[in-house]
Amino acid sequence: MIDNKRVLAIFKETKVLMEGHFLLTSGRHSDRYVQCAKITQYPEYTEEIIKLLSLQFRDKNIDYVVGPAIGGIILSYEMARQLGVKSLFTEREEGKMTFRRGFNLPEGSNVLIVEDVVTTGGSVREIIKLVKDLNCNILGVACLVDRSSGKVDFGAPFKAALTMDVTSYEAHECPLCKENIPLVKMGSRN
């Protein structure tokens, strides 16, 4: 069973979970930001968290773990290592999620998708479509942080190391702006 208090303590200690005034990719503002990429600086914590997540899928007959580049590469690798299966990652090519570098899934493979953060589930849905188009089976989705508070439905078991409801505000309604707290832009997208 995943211990949310332990995961939260790790995220605070490693500054994966930050507090302040942040500009989200959506354009909204928030007082908390989760930078999951930072956890991979700490192999021992990455291993500990993914081991807890892997227990949720150990009996599912997974053949492959797939994660999106870049956030899911190390996490899918560690999940595959824990489950004793192969790890692949997808990349965008001309705006479309695809397998490159000679990666492929044999038809009928059982797949677990691993992502760092799920907010709306857009990247995961792209991978689901890709995997289904290859006539493979989605047996589950795992992530470090579910920012949707469990509202996203992938049509397969969905497990997160930490589920959180991140409060966000429209810029013109943001109480942090009204307090003149400096706004920080985080994330990987421009």
C-alpha cells in the first residue's frame, strides 16, 4: 500500500513539492508546484516510490512499461526494473506521440503506462491511442502525482504515489498577485 504521508515527506524534503506563487502551463496561478523531474536526482527515493507503485501492478501480467519522454523515461525504466519487464518510451514527432529509435510493441502485448504528473491526462491519452492502434492492451496507468484528485478516467486502473488537489486561480482573481508575491514560471513547456 502506498503511504501518502511518506511520499509527501520525500517530496517536501527534495523540494519536488514547492510552495510560493507559480504560473502553471494552463496560464492559471497556484500556491504549490510539483516538479517531479527533481525526484530522479535521488535514485533511492525514486526506487522507493516506484517500488510502492509497482506493487499495485505486480499481478497484472505486464509485458512492457511505456512512458513519455522526457518525464516518464526514468520512471518507466524503474517500474520495468521492479516488474522484471521491458521499458520503452515515446517521443513527439511532428507533434504526434510515437515510438522511435527502433522501439516497438508486439501485437497483443500487455502495457502499463507510467507518467510523472497527471493533470488532464493528455499525454497518457496519446500513448493509450498509440498502444491501442498497435493492437496492444492497456492494463494500467501509474504516475508519481495525480493533480486531478482522481478525476481523470483512462478506462484502466489508475494509481498514483500521491494524489493532490492543487488549487489554482485565474490570473485576474489570484490572491497571491494581490499580495504582490512574485510570480514564478515553472514547467517544461514554453
